[in-house]
Amino acid sequence: MVSVKAVSRRFGEQLALDSVSLEVGQGEVFGLLGPNGSGKTTLIRILSGVLLPSSGEATVAGLDVGRRPEAVKAVIGYATQEASVYRDLTVKENLEFRAKLYLESKGVPYAVEQTLQRFGLQPYAHNLAGSLSGGWRQRLAIAQAVVHKPKILFLDEPTTGLDPLSRRILWDLIHEEAKDGTSVLVTTHYMDEAERCGRLALLYEGKIIAQGTPHELEHLAQEQASVAFSQTTLPLDTLRAMPGVLDGWPSGGGVRLILEKGTQLKDLPLQPVYPNLEDVFIVLTKNNAASSALESKEQV
Ligand SMILES: Nc1ncnc2c1ncn2[C@@H]1O[C@H](COP(=O)(O)OP(=O)(O)O)[C@@H](O)[C@H]1O
Ligand SMILES: [Mg+2]
């Protein structure tokens, strides 16, 4: 449903996306995980027909995003990072406004009613969007992105700034949409949320440094490094300076350490732990930084 082949995008000197390739299938929830500035929004904007790639090709529902941006806009739903709801309209009016952009007027009331129900928004139908809490406003933002039942849904950081319970509820709603056959491409910088994606790509400085199922990525990290817990009171700086220690941070009265494979630390008992996605990100970004440092040395 979404196919991206070697897409790059420059802003002046800066390479915001560097030869990104990925595929999202029907009914799949695909996550794009990366820190701020890694290129997530740039990719979503390209796939929405808002921004042209500098090179490479991308199709959405078989439509080339560079050649047919208007046709692309008609088959997708898009909730932007800055919650795209009108605060001075009611919940229902917001949905009607969006529905009218895509649907013939006789189809609008049914679509709006259906969407209010699906998202549990009926009790707030006549409330101003501006009076909703952050979680409910984001729920409305997703609802209005799907009011016209698009085949493909792009959600740019739909849960940023929300509490864990609201985030959970939104993820359930996202999965409901996918169950109906919608392909979802969702960005996040919360590592725990990545676990909820069918597959994901880790984006770092405009490059995809790994992609696969959460389990595959954890496995990949395990091949490249080991993660361990150590019950120690040694200062973090000391630990981080030890040979073989890639990173470490406080965890439950001790430290969680990312270690080069086979590292033993003198007088420090290590308890191996299975990597989570935050560990994966650290392992892969460290290795990536190390290999690009090597590349730039080779270039000199
Ligand atoms: N319109 C633009 N003009 C210039 N630079 C931009 C523009 N949009 C994004 N960038 C730059 O491209 C990089 C990637 O940005 P973005 O895609 O917004 O990242 P993310 O969504 O992952 O935080 C950033 O360094 C950002 O400053
Ligand atoms: Mg962004």
C-alpha cells in the first residue's frame, strides 16, 4: 500500500532523509521510530503529497507521490504533529468539516455519526474541541483523519505529550482502524510504543538504521551487544569509562548496562537481561555512529 524506494530529501545543505526504503502492507501498523530531527515528519509529508522528494520514488496506493500528489491526498488520512483540530469548532463540526472535503454531501451525516461512535466521541459531540483534554483532542484528530475511511492513514506523533493511559487508548483505536484493513504509518519517539507496531523502522539522522518486527530488532541488538543489570553503587561516569561499556543508566537501585559482546567487568556481578527497544536503539545508534566515524576516517 505504501512503497518507498531510496527516497532522499535535502533542505539546502542538510540531508533530512538519506535513501530511505520501506514497504507498508494492507492492514499493517508500521512504526517510524526516531528522535527529534531524524526525518519522521519529512517522510510523512512526502508520502502525503505535500513535499517532493529530492530523489527516489514513493507510491501510495499505487499512486506516485511526486507525479500525482492530488490523487494521493484523496486516498489518505493524515493527522499532523500539531493536532489539526479547530479549537473554536465543536467536535461534530470538526468532523463535518473534514468529511465535506472528501465526501459528497449526502454521505457526510452517516460518516460523521459512524466516526463519533467508533471513537466514543458522542458525549462530546457538541463540546468545543478547544475545551477537550489533550487525550480527547488527539482522539478527535485521529477520528477526523479517518472520517472518510481512507485506505491509508498517516499519524505523526499522535501521542506526544499524553499520559500513559491516554496513549494506550489511542493505540487501541489505531489497531481498530488497522483491523478494518487500513494501512497505518505512525511516528513516535516513545520506545515503549514501538512494541505495539507490527513492524518498525528506526530512523536516525535521516537514515533507516534497522527495520523489522520488534522481536527481530531485539534479536539484532542481542547479536551486536549484551544488556545486563548490575547491583552497584559505582558512579555512572566510572562505569561508562570502563572498557567494553557502551552505555549505562540508573535502574532499580543499580544500573542497566549496554556492553560489547563478551565483556566481563572486574568485581562487578552482571545479570543478563533481554534487550527492550530502548536498548536496541542505543546499541544500533552507537554502532552506527562508530561505523560512520570509521567511514569518515577512511575518507580522509
Ligand atoms: N521545511 C524545512 N526547511 C528546512 N529544514 C527542514 C524543514 N523541514 C525539516 N527540516 C529539517 O530536517 C530535519 C528532519 O526534520 P523532521 O522531519 O521534522 O524530523 P522529525 O519529525 O523526526 O523530528 C531536521 O533537521 C529539520 O530541521
Ligand atoms: Mg516530526
